[in-house]
Amino acid sequence: MNIKVYGADWCSDCVIAKRFLDSKGVEFEYIDITDNQQAIALVEEINNGKRVIPTLMVDGVSFTNPGINGLMKILAQ
């Protein structure tokens, strides 16, 4: 499973998502969008012009702020 988490260190939902994935031993790439124009553009493209984080890309499929329940469902696939 290839997981990329787009977020920011000041975002509490992003911190929670990272901690959850770490606690499950899941490998993922974290991309801080704060000063990354390419990452910001991708997040806005996925979310209809909105900068919603965390946005996850899992095996090429996007998930916008899935929360813990959503992350559990994603990992169960």
C-alpha cells in the first residue's frame, strides 16, 4: 500500500492521522504543504479548489480528512 499524507504540522487532524498510522506500523510519506506550491496545487485540485488537510493518496486514490474511522477502513482494504 502506497500512502502519501499531505498536511501541515500546525494541523491537529494531520497530527492525529500521522500518529494513528505510526501506531499501526504503517509506512507512509508525509508531505508538508506549508511552503510546497506543488503539494498545495495537488491538494486544491483534489478538493475542488479548497486546501483541505489532511488529504491522503492511497494507491492513487484520494481521501480528504478521513478521520480515524476512515483510516481504519482504508487500512482494512
